[in-house]
Amino acid sequence: MVKQRIGKEMTPNSTRSSLSFKFIGDTINELRRVTWPSRQEAVRLTIMVLTVAIIVGIFLGIVDAIFSTITGWIMGT
């Protein structure tokens, strides 16, 4: 038998379902305590992430082109 924190014994079948409901309840309670960003802050952060992703993509593209050129010179193509 499995014992919960309150010390009450439970059967294996009721343990699984009650733990599932407990998990869902805990998740809902946790989501209520979250401090959600404002719309303005969410838009600002989204633009920042997209900008950084584009800059990193361009940087990696340039590095790839440089290494491809160097590799081409070494291989003689």
C-alpha cells in the first residue's frame, strides 16, 4: 500500500488517479501565481529574440561561407 503525506493508506488504483488530479490541481494553482508579462513587454521581448536569432543566423552563415571557401582552397576546387 502507498501512503500519502497525510498518512492515509490508499489502494494502487486510487493512488494513480488521485495523484493525477493532485498534479492537475497543483499545476493550476502554480499558473495562478505566475506573474505574466504585459502585452507591451511580450512584444518587446519577442522582437528582441527575433533580432538576436537573425543576427546569429547571419553570423553563422558568414562563418560557414568562410570555412567553405577555405575548405575549397585546401581541397583544390
